[in-house]
Amino acid sequence: MSITPNFMVLWGDGINCENETAKAVELAGGRATKIHINELVETPSLLRNFQGLIIPGGFSFGDHLGSGQILALKLERFAKTELEAFVKEYPVMGICNGFQTLVRLGLLPDANFKKTCSLIKNEQGHFENKWVELEKNQSSPCVWTKNLPENFVLPARHGEGRFICESDEVLKGLQEKNQIALRYKENFNGATDRIAGVCDSSGLIFALMPHPEAAVHDWHLPFEGQAWGLEFFKSALQFLKGQS
């Protein structure tokens, strides 16, 4: 891709991490354009101007009716056709509330708008805000995690982050296709199989509960260590540039 890839970063109505997310894209070498959810709903064809989509973290629509539920309903009602075409070609990432949205939308785990998984209340029953150690699945097809080491840390802050599947068959499918891109080293929220992030079978659509945009500099860490959050965005950009 000869042009600099331009990522749509959704914002508005309770999403509150759009600035950090857009900055991370730019630090990684891409372009980021913040688009209000109302703009996308009114003109879904806006997606055709972009080569990537990120749904940042926050509390879209105040998490009424469940985290990410209203945002997912709006996207499905007004932008489904454009999204169906977009996700077959370009990288899509959901972070925290964005993960909840993509799962409720049915774009994860199978990009078919069928809802087979969910993110529910943490096992301990309350909001958690802590740094967590993650394990990367080296065999995952995920285009967003290629540059990451086997182990690294990110901040996690959520109340409904426990990943579950509707059946053992769905979970087995995720495991066999290596769609579980990230696992918690210690299962701090009770997620099935320690799942912290999943991708679809193509590797283009990916979402995680921890926040990579909040760990792009070493000084973001509250302890000595290396920040790896920027590598998610660099990985996606390298994928796009390799398609030219």
C-alpha cells in the first residue's frame, strides 16, 4: 500500500479512549481520523475511505442494556452492509468496550453477525483496574499481534470482561483455529481458558480487554519494564503495507 493507511477511530456517546487510540496509530506511522458514531450511522459509506477501523474503550451509551450493546445495535442496524464488506479486507480492532461491541455485534469470533460468545461481569463481581501479564499465542493468524513477544504487560480496567462461549463446541473451535490470540497469565477475571483477546479465523478482526493504547511508552508503566502496546498498531500497519 503506497499511501499511508488511514484508520477510522470511533468516538462519542461514552467512548472515552479515542484520543489515546488515535495517537497510538499515528505514533506507529499511520493516519487516524476520529469519526463520531452518529456520522458513521448517517453515512455508512464513510468506511470506504479507510483502511482500518478501531472501536476504542470507554462506556458507550453508559453501558445501558449491557456493555457495548447499544453501540452494537446501532452498527448492525445502520452500517451492517458496509461492515460486512470492510471486515473481509481491512484490519478491525476492538479495545475493552470495543471488544464487547464486536462480540455483541457478532463480528467475533466468526465475522458472521452470529452471537456465540459474550463478555460478562468479572468473576469477583466488581470493576478491576490493574496491570496484567499476557501470553501471546504464537500460532494465531491475528495480524495485530505479529510483532509482540511471548509475554508482556498491559493495563486492564473493566467490570464486564469475563469471556465465555455459548458451548464447548464454540470454545473448541477457537482453540483449534488458534483464534485465542491472547491469554491472561493469571486468570484475574474468571475468563474461560484465560481468554484476554480473540480474532476471527482470517486474523483481520481482533479484540482484547486490556488497553494497548495506554502502554505505548515505557514511562506509561508504573514499574520498570518495556511497553509493547504500540506494536499492535505497528503490526496492523505492516500488514496493510505488505498488501501493496
